[in-house]
Amino acid sequence: MGSLMMPAVVGGQQPPQNLECLIYPEATVAVSGPVEGVLDKVHVDRGDLVKTGQIMATMESSVERASVLLAQAKAEKESALKSGQTRVEFGDRRYVRTLEMFKKELVAIKDMDEAETAKYLAEYELLDATEEKRLSKADLERAKAILELKTIRSPINGVVVERLLTSGEFTKQAPILRLAQIDPLRVEVIVPVAMYGRIKVGQTAEVYPEAPVGGTWGAKVTVVDRVIDAASGTFGVRLALPNGDLKLPAGLKCRVKFATTNGNR
């Protein structure tokens, strides 16, 4: 039985190999609303570019907006607080006057006790008004948070791949839009086991997309699988391919050539 032919080795290293690969989005996200409701408007459509935090859709929220206005009115109400402050100031003045008169034995101890009690009650009323004010502000923040749930924002910088629902539909928390992050792109390569140990995280490579895009694109290794597929004698490698100008679409076949350890390609 003849022996297996081994590839030529130069300087003790495996020669560069031009391997098949596939270009994927870095991430795909199905975006849904956090609560159920009727879609009021979808602001983007298939093919639109979106930024992180950009409003993509809004749900009907008339009740929630009214709740915010009511909570805001309560939070801005100052009458109870000012009334409490006035009562405290009056109680302090009355207490001081009564104390001076009590020292001169011009009023009975009963009057002194009433002035002191009124002073403490006024302070408690002011404390209660202050706490109510704080609770009103907290209620306003809660109302705003509930209203914000009716606004669907993009979680990533990317492109709208698919629009699944439209205005007037009831969401039931189903996906409204599907997004893809295409900067950077993710390149997946299946590598022969003979090259295991020669590809490291951080290593550079050249990616050659299929026609009609073509060209040479620089990428960097981000993942090297630590488990070998025994059946095929291969392991997986992932690369990050910068795509700042978004000229390179996802979904292309490609070929990749890894840089050798001595810097040659």
C-alpha cells in the first residue's frame, strides 16, 4: 500500500493555504417590543441603516402619555410643601414667644405644652409633605419608564433585513423587525487538522470574496476551536472583517489565506 503524499514544507512550516470560507453578519437580532400592544408606526423598512438607540417603531401609548402628564402635575405641586414650611416657621415663632413668657411666669404650663406640641406637629406635617413630594417624583419616573416601553429602539448599528409587522397590528411581543450587524463581518473557515497550532487568535489573514465583489480584505482571527471534528479531520476558525464603509455584503462565499508565523503570506 503506497504512503500518503505530504505537502512540501519550507523552513519547517506548512505552506500558506487558500481555504474556502463564508461571510456572515457579526450578529442578527429579531427586535420585538417589551410589552404587548398595537403598533402605531414603524419608522424603518428593509434595507435601511440604523444606529444604536435609534427609534424604529412606536406603539399606541395615549394612556401612558396621560399617566405621565398626571404624574408630572403631582410632582410639580408645591402647595403642601409650602404650607408645611409656613406652619413650621409659625410654630417656631409661637414656641419662642411662649417660652419667653413662660420663663416670666406670664403663661400657664398648659399654654407652653400646647405651643411645643404644635411646633412638633408642624414639623411632622412638613416631613410628610416632603416625603409625598419625593414619592410623586418617583411615580413620575415610573410613568416615564412605562411610556418608554412603547418605543422600540435599535440595539445595534446595522441594517434592516426584514420588516415583519406593520402599523395597526397587535404585537403580542412577536418580532417586529430583523436586523443584521455588518460591521464588522464574521468570516467562518473550516481548516484541515494539519494546520492546528499554526493559526492563533490575533493572527492576520487576507479574505477574497467571490465575484462580483472581489478584492482583497484584511481580517483578524478571533476564535480558534479547541475541539477537532474527528469525522472530517477539521476544526473551525472565526475571523473579524472590518467593514466600516459597508461596501461588503454578508452572505458571500470567499477564500482566505492566513499569514504565516514569519510574516509571509
